[in-house]
Amino acid sequence: MSSLYEQLGGEAAIDAAVDKFYEKVLADDRIKHFFDGVDMEKQHRMQKGFLTFAFGGPNNYSGRGMAAAHRKLVEEKGLNDTHFDAVVENLGATLKELGVSDELIGEAAAVAETVRDATLGRGE
């Protein structure tokens, strides 16, 4: 069985999805403030690497773990489940817009859920 990464369309699909995803995120009043002052070019690269790895593609992700990467946002900006839900919602909407099936969107959401606790600093 092919990986979610392959089923979504590989590198080109992940690149397109991440670009569209951040358009949505930066327009979303619920979460856009978390990206104030962030180098978005670097953010895009890191997210593409992370999603490639998380969805079963080549492991080229060299970023920090989820807890370390988001600790400051949790402690200083109050990142919580509501914000995480907004991110997952934007990911799903992005994939839907790109013509991805509901089944694969569900798989992508399930992958996102596996990092919820680490992202929000729980269970460290």
C-alpha cells in the first residue's frame, strides 16, 4: 500500500498544499497572530519537510520536535486546542480545495492528531 504522501501526489502536491495552507492560515483571525514576525519562507520549508515525513515520504525534516518548536507559543501566546483545531480545519479545507478525497483528508487529520499533545506541551 502506498503512503499518504504518495497518495496525495508526492512532493509537488505537498508544496502546493503548504503554500495554499499558509494563505488560509494567515487570513484566519483565530490563528494568524501566531505567525507575526515569523520568517514565512523558512516556515514553508519546515512545514513541507515535516508533512513529507509525517505523511510517509522521505525523511528530510531537520526541525525541532513539536513540543520544543511550539513551547513559546503555548507559554507566551496561549496556543491551545482551539487553535490546533483551526490549523487542522485549514489543512482539511486546503486539501479539499486541491481535490483530495474525504478519505485522504481524514487520514491527514488523523496524522495531525498524533502530534496534538506534543504541540500543546502535554505529556512531555
